[in-house]
Amino acid sequence: MKNDPKTLAGLALLLPACTVCLSGLLRFDAPPALIHPALVFGGLLAALAINLPRVLRVAARREGGALLGEVRLRVEGRLPSLAIITTSLLLTSVLLSYLFVENFQPR
């Protein structure tokens, strides 16, 4: 596997979110600058935005007055990008679930 800059950037952008999750599980204190919410969620969204176009192709065209659209998923040779996309979506759902549970107050 060659070192692709977009794959390495995606991995680097996932680090703050992984640090937040692991610091809670392993009970260690992470540097506050690394776990800032804008950096965590921004990194997750940026990793998703960088790697999603490498895997998905979306096309739309008009044919006979109707709008036709298609979405293609390319898997061959894109396993690192798929792993980054999956990890980004998983960490986003875990952190949003945590935010909901932590801030939910029954009435």
C-alpha cells in the first residue's frame, strides 16, 4: 500500500475524536487543545469530506423531461478510504449519542 496524502490526512483528522473516546475509556487526561469540540467534530467532518468523493460517485442527468440520478460505490482499491469513512461515521454517532445522553434530562 502506498502512502497516499489524502489517506494520511484522513487518519490525522480522526486523531482528536479517537483521543476523546479513548481518554474516557482509559481514564487519562488529554490536552485540552486537542479535544476542543470544534477540532473534534471538524476533523471528523473533514475526514469524511476528503475520503467520501474517492469512494462515491454521484451523477444526475435529464432524459426525456425526467431527472435521472445514480450513485456508484467503488470498493476496489479503496479499502483505506472506506475504513476512514466508516470510522468517521462511527465516531460521530458515538459522540453525538454521548452528547444526547449526557445532556438529556427527563421531565
